[in-house]
Amino acid sequence: MKTTLIITFITIFQINAQSDSNLINHYEAYRVQMQQQGDIQGIINAMTHLIVLEPNVSRKDTLAAIYMNEGKYKQALSLVGIEKSELDTSISTEVKAYSLKALNEPARAIEFFEVLFKLNPTPNLAYELADLKIQIGDITTAALNITYGIANASQDMMKAYFETKPAYQVPLKAGFLYLKAISKFTENSETNHDASVLILDEALQIAPNFNLANIAKEAILSQKAAITKEE
């Protein structure tokens, strides 16, 4: 009787294993087909099934990255979490950084951008850090990122801005000068009008189409005029 039960359990286990294996092969083939067709939702569906059938870090990180690229930041973070962990991969760290930034969580995002910057310091990451630090009022360390960026941004590096439609690009160095001007103005919005405008003019010399810099310049000059009028 015991022998019969053992054989039955082994048989059931083998059948289930074969069934799972067949499903994994099916959804892997389905994922490849969806990728060839450029069907993002199909890829998401396939990856979700694969994670359920055979969960692993690589698949989870890949799906999280797909969600992030599609602007589904909450779904991305539901896969990788929002806490810093020794088990974080470079992909999951990137997902956490950019998703938290997109969800307007600058302080949390900075933590992960700092990790990325330590792994591979680049002017683009320095820009992200400086921008986020200015948002939370950390002007001192933002200045370090800005200095690094201005020194290391090559002429071919560009930065995209999306406050207009269509979006536009300017040289990354001009972007850093814009951040430097905003940082300078944030230090003292009562007295640093002229110094900030001078830096913005430097950015506009590099990129005359820099709409955001023009908007900032007009706003700062308008505030200066209002203060002067009150005096």
C-alpha cells in the first residue's frame, strides 16, 4: 500500500513538472513572438506568466524595466520594491531610481541614483542627482554634481526637455548651467537675481533654443522688477 502511494505521488509530481515545463516553453515562445510583433502588452503578459511558473530575479527585473519604460511606475515598483537592499541588481536599482523620480519622490530617488553614480559615474546621472537635490533644497551637494557635470559633459552629449510640444534637446552642458543658475537663485532669491541671470545667459549662448532657460530668466527678472518697485 505504501509503495503504491509513493509511486502515485512520484507520477503526479512528474506529470506536474512536465506540465510546468511545457507551459514555460509555451510562454517563452509567446514572449519571443510578441517581441517580434512589437506588442508590449503581449510581452508583459508572457513575462507575468513566466514569473508565476518559474520566478527568478532576472525575469522580475526585466518585467519591472518594461513597466518603467511604459510609464507604469507603480507596477514597476511593485515588482522590485522601494527599499534599498543588498540584493538589488543594477537593473532594479535603475528602476527604483527613475520610477521614484517619476512619482515625485525625489528624496527616495536620490538614494538609488547615488548607487548608480557610484557604480558608473556619468554626466547624465550627475544631472539627475543635481536636479533632484535642488528640488529638496540640498544646494551644497547639488553643486558638486553640477561641477562634475560641467567638467565632464562632452559637446555631443544632449539633454531632452519636455515642457513644450514637441520636445527639444540642448547640449548637456547648457542643462548644467541652467541647474547652476536655479541653484544660485535658490540660495538667496532676494539678492541673487543678477548672478543667476548671468549664468542663464551663458546657457543661452550655448543653446539659444533653450526654452526652459528663457522662462527661468523672465521669471527671475520679473521678480527683481517687483522687488525694485516695492523699494
